Amino acid sequence: MGRNSGPLIEARASAVSVGLKGRSDVSVGARVFHSKFGNGTITAIEGNKLEIDFEHAGHKRVLDSFIEVVAS
């Protein structure tokens, strides 16, 4: 273990902190569009993961990089 375990832990910590940032242009209640699921409304946000109620596809959890915010 010794020498190799330190940097591996640091790399994991960096990856986790980057993944939790999320987008600043999304908020609960925002209307969004997803290329597969269509239009929906954000119901919850956890880091870069969004809970969205889609009009035709139902409730889904998607990454923020897969949606576009649309004007209401």
C-alpha cells in the first residue's frame, strides 16, 4: 500500500467534488427539454443530478448536461 494509496484517495476526492458542482442555470420549478424524454419540470436537484417530471415520460433522474432550460 504505502506510497500508491495517497494519490489514489486524492484523485477520488477531486472527482467527487467536481461531480457535485452542478449547473447554475437550473432550479426547482424550471422548465427543461430532454432530447429523448421531451419537456418537463425540475422537482429536485442533487449536485448535477436532476429529478424531473416529464410530460409524457413520467418521473426521471437525469444528469444536468442532458437537458436544456426552456423559457416558460
